[in-house]
Amino acid sequence: MNILMENNENSPAVTPSVATPSNPPVTTSTASMLSLILGILSLSCCGFFTGIPAIFLGHAEIKAADAGRIHSSNRTLAKIGMVLGIVGTALSCLGTLLYFLLLFFGLGASVLQGRLSP
């Protein structure tokens, strides 16, 4: 809608500004972000010490997103953190099991060869 000033025909047209509604910013849930960080740490260095909390936090945040208590975009972060926690915990448990098996068979082989007394 262009409005021209009546006094001066050569003056530029003035257009009124229309306020457009803006969406409120989406806040990231701290627990969802913590689940993601703990899941990444479980894969890189901390194993099941951070994997198990990542699983529980991720699961709780997924339930909160489904119930509508937090924004649904946090569901993705929580799900990724939970999956990384599961993978990190599984790899950590497999590594620990392998370590104890090698230790057991190594000591057993030493006893059979007579290097260690039973």
C-alpha cells in the first residue's frame, strides 16, 4: 500500500511496516545435550562410565519430548546420545570381557608350561 504525500508530488512513497509474528527461539535441553556429550565420551575414552548415564538421560529426555514437556527437536539429540551410549557401553563391555579372557588364558598357559606354580 503506497501512500503519497499530498503536498509534494515528487517526494518518495512511504510504505507502512507490518509487524510479522516471529517464532520464539527453541531452547536446547541441557539434559539432551549432556546425553549427547556423555554418549560421545563413552565411545572415545570413558566407556561404560559415561555410556550408562547417557542411556538413562537419553531415555528420560525422549519420554519428556513425547509427553510434550520439552521441544521435539531435543528428541533427536537425546536419541543420538542414547544410541552412542549403548554402542559405547557394549564396546566397553566387550573390551573388558576380552581383557579378562586373555588374562585368564595367559595365566592358564603359563601354569601349563610350568612357569608359574598353581
